[in-house]
Amino acid sequence: MFDGQFRSQVDAAVKPIGNSLKRAGVTADALTVLGIVMAVGAAVAIGSGALRLGFVLLILTGLPDLLDGAVAKAWGKSTQRGAFFDSVSDRVTDALLFGGIAWYLTATDGRPWVVMLPVAGYMTASVVSYVRAKGDALGFDASGGLVERAERFILLAIGLLFEPLLLVVLAVIIMLNAITASQRFVKVWNQATRQAPTLKDRRRRRARRPASTVSQRWQTRARARDRQAGRKPNG
């Protein structure tokens, strides 16, 4: 939702920061790596029960993700390789954060259904990302939806800052992820349905063979037999 409605405003706000980082020699790939490192630190902190420290590191994990696009534009190197690296790092970061929460809940609660909440959170977030990636790869617009990565970060931050709300926050993330994945699926499905040719269109496009008489078919067969026998065909 933020990505679709406020992307232009965010890009305008971080553009000067991207130019400053470019002058300092910082690259977009370096920021992406820094985000992964921060995510590792956040996962370790959360898993060990230091939720406030995990909250701080979660914020630091999100900052490189916010700025790497602006830095890439400042360098004039917004490449497919960079977009690929950024997308993969997002999935790794999500896995680390939800894994840290699962580890924390295993140590502090231990109820199977509670431990499964962060697992389900990561699974549904991955489906949201996959639907968009597959839709984009097929040439459809699969963006948008109720929540995206920025909203998930905000919700996780609330859960870490107010620990009694953590389970509720995880349940909300799962529900919103499921709704978003459904929205994107329907969006791509409708686009693909409009693009697919109908049965009548396919029949119309299919090349039709010219009709032949019985006599013509017999003559064709006779010529084939003559060729097989090494004789010169009559007529």
C-alpha cells in the first residue's frame, strides 16, 4: 500500500540522501549487504530475548532497503542484477526476522501453535512476493495489495516494542498477507483472462486445409504408390 501510494513522495525525500551517499562512495549493493548484516543481528537479538535491541536493529535493517534504490539512481546504475540481488536479500531478511521470532517463542512459550505463527507469517509473506514476481515475469501488473514489506516491518516493530502484543501482531500479519496474496492473484488472473484468446478466436486463427474431392485424393495416393515403385506418375 505504501509502495503504491507514497512511492513518489518517498523517492523525492530520499533522493538527496542517495546523492550524498553516492558522493561518499557508497553503492547500492553495499547497502543491500548491510541490510542483511543488520537482519542477522536483529534475528540473534530477538532470538535471545532482547526485543528492544531487536527493535532497533529492525529499524536499521529497513533503512538500507529504503535507500538502496536512491543510491542506485544516483550512480545511474539501476540494473536488473541489482534488482535481483535486492529481491533475494529481501527474502533472506524476512526469513531471518521471522526465524528469530520463532526461536524466541520456542524458548519463552513452547506451544506448537504459537511457534507456528512466525512460520506462517513468513510463508504468507513469501506467497505475496512470489505472486508479484511470477506475475511480473509473465508481463502482468501484480503490484499493490493491502500490505507490502514496509507495512510488515512496521507491524513487526510494534510487536517487538510492545511484547504483549507480539502474538496479536503476528496473527494480523498472517491475515493481511493472505488478503494481499489473494488480491494480487485475482488481479493477475483477471489480466490473464482478458488476454487469453477465446475458443472461437483460436478456431478462426487456425489455418484451414482446402477441401479436396474423392478423385483428387485417389490421384494423390496413386502418385505416391508410383513414386515408391520407381515409376513416372501418369499425367
